[in-house]
Amino acid sequence: MKIKKYQGETEEQVIEMAKEELGNDAIVLSIKKITPTGIFSIIKKPYIELTASYDENKVKIEEKSKNFFVDMKTKMSSNNLEDKLKEKENTIEKLEKRISELEGYLEKAMKSLSLEKDSNKIKYKNQLVQFIYEMLISKGVHTSVCDDILEGIDKEENQNIDLIVKVVYNKIVKILENSACKELAVESKNNSNEAKCVVFLGTTGVGKTTTIAKLSSDIIINNGKKVGFITSDTYRIAAVDQLKTYAEILGSQVEVVYSAEDVKEKIDKLKLINDYIFFDTAGRSHKNQKNMNEIKELLKEIDNPEVYLVISSTNNFEDVENIINTYSKFSEFNIIFTKIDETDTVGTILNIAYKTNNKIAYVTVGQNVPSDIERFSGEKIAKVLLGSMYK
Ligand SMILES: Nc1nc2c(ncn2[C@@H]2O[C@H](COP(=O)(O)OP(=O)(O)O)[C@@H](O)[C@H]2O)c(=O)[nH]1
Ligand SMILES: [Mg+2]
């Protein structure tokens, strides 16, 4: 404990002084009125003296905490805090400005990019021609084919919609009709009264067997002819049964060949009792050389065959072009495009008509046997290319 003295004019004053400095825990030991004596009595008036004892440690802590609060108070109330707040506000303002600047740059960049893209897309001055161009592209027509069709009609003053559409339509029909092939000959037998052998080739699952069923139904039911079937599709489970089911309904005979050596014998079995022999084959990848050789060997065994390459119109143009090029190496053929009902890009058919010499014989338009097959019509495809439904 320590002792401290306070002097003042009144009792209240000294008590207050002691309380303020030493806190409430200090103990007042005495309060006395002091009257100076001697020389001090001239210069000093009587005064009150308070003697107090206090705990040194407590007083220090109180002072420290007092100081702490004083510090806080000064900090809180001082300009310091306001300055800092202002500083922060300024920083946020600056950041916001910067962000909006960047947004502006970004917007400009996006605009110029999309302008660039749009100007790349815009090929024709005449808006209608440009519209037709974009429609043909969306239907899978190759740009070079589009260019040829739309060449010369891109005159800005030529705004007659009917006229432009008519010109484009006629151009498309002309290309397609040049590639249309005549229907399967109804008078089929050759001089020696033997059946015509019609072979169906193509990649897997394109609809060869279904197409054979559709075509043979038409020939048998509508033309009163007789059709016998041969299949070399011994690879796919149930492929033979699939053909046998159709043959049974149509009252036709089915023969199965397991290798090229069987072919002649099976044809001999059917050629004198039928008008046609429809030859179904296994779906083969055009990329597999061994498979292609097998087909080649098979074809060699057939006299004067009429060959159809069955292609799904759902394939893209590049694939179709590759398939045609591969099969062209060992046979002539007409094309049957299947699954028109499943594609939005009949442009592939126009591309093929434009770029190859092969003829297109039929299109198939659904799974129903025998109804969903039609003779190839350039007009119908042209209408689809110009935005209507296939009908
Ligand atoms: N949507 C649609 N499906 C077809 C068409 N032609 C065939 N298919 C279907 O394609 C699938 C394969 O046919 P399939 O004749 O067995 O093909 P293959 O392996 O070439 O003999 C079957 O489900 C058929 O019903 C068509 O024109 N349109
Ligand atoms: Mg099949």
C-alpha cells in the first residue's frame, strides 16, 4: 500500500481529487484543516489536507485502462477515423469508376467482335438472297454449291421475292433432276429369261433390308412380278430372319450365301422362277479394306447386276462423299437415300447431286413397310431446302 496526500480549499475538493486519481478503492486515512505557521502563514492560506492509502497495482491498471479508453475515445472521435473512412470511400469510388470503364471496353470489344462475325456471315448485298443463302447452309448445302446457285441473282435492286425464290428453286430442281435415275425396270428379264439381280450395298444399319422389303412389296403387289431373295448378311444376329419374315409375307424364297463361292449356285436356284433376285448384303464399313474386298468378290460372281448404294441421309456430307468414293472404286451404282424423315440437312443430297455423277433412285421416308419409300423427286427436296416440310 502507498500513502498520498491531497491539498485543497474544501473537503469535497480533496475527496474528488483523491477519487479521481486513486479510484474508489483508495482509503481515506484523514482529512485535516491545516493552518500554516511562521513565514508560510504570510504566503499561504489555511487549507484542507487529505491523506489516503491506495493499492499501487490497482491504480496502475486503472490508469492503463483509463488510458486505453481515452485512446479509443480520441481515436473514435478524432479526425483520424473520418479520414480513414473518407480514404476508403475514395478507394471504392475509384474502383467503381475503373470497373465501369472496363465494362465499357468489354462491351466495345464484344460489339466489334460480333460485328466482325456478322460481316463475315454477310455474303450477299440483297437481304433476301442472304436469307436464302443462310437457309441453304443451315440445311447442309455446301458453300460452293450455294455460291453456284445464288450467283448472278445478288442484285440489290432485285427485290422481287417471288422472282428470286422461283429462280433459286428452279436452279436447285435442275441440279437434283439431273441426278434422278429412272425407276427400277419393271420389264426385268433378259433374253435368256433369267431374273435380274439387284444388289443392295451400304454401311451398317442404313436401312438396306427394310428398303428391300419396301421395294419388293411394290413390285410383287403392284406389278405382279416375282422376287426371290438372297442374303449374305450372316454377321448380324437375326438379319436372315428379318429378311425371311418379309419373304414369308410376300410368298418369296430366301437363300443364304456364306461366301462368294456360294453366290452362283444360289442365283441359279432362283433365276428361272423369279423376275428379280434382290440381293441383301451385310452392312460394311467403307473404311475397312477387307470388308470392301469381300463385297468386290461377291459382285464378281453376279452377271450384270443392278447395284444400289443405300445411304442414310442422316450422315454428314463428308462421310457420304467418302462412302460414295470408296464404293465407286469397284462398282457402278445408283443411290437410295434413306431416313429423310430423320434429318434436317437434306442439303447433303443436293451436294451429292451437284458433285458426283451417280444417279439417285429412291428416298425412304420412314420405317413403315411397304409405304415409306418414294421415287426420288428433285422438286420435293428443293421445297425442303427452301423451308417447307417433306411431303
Ligand atoms: N426413320 C426411318 N427409319 C428407317 C428407314 N429405313 C429403315 N429404317 C430403320 O433403320 C433400322 C435399320 O434398318 P435395316 O433395314 O435393318 O438396316 P440394314 O442394316 O441396312 O439392313 C431399322 O430400325 C429400320 O426400321 C427410314 O426411311 N426412316
Ligand atoms: Mg440388313
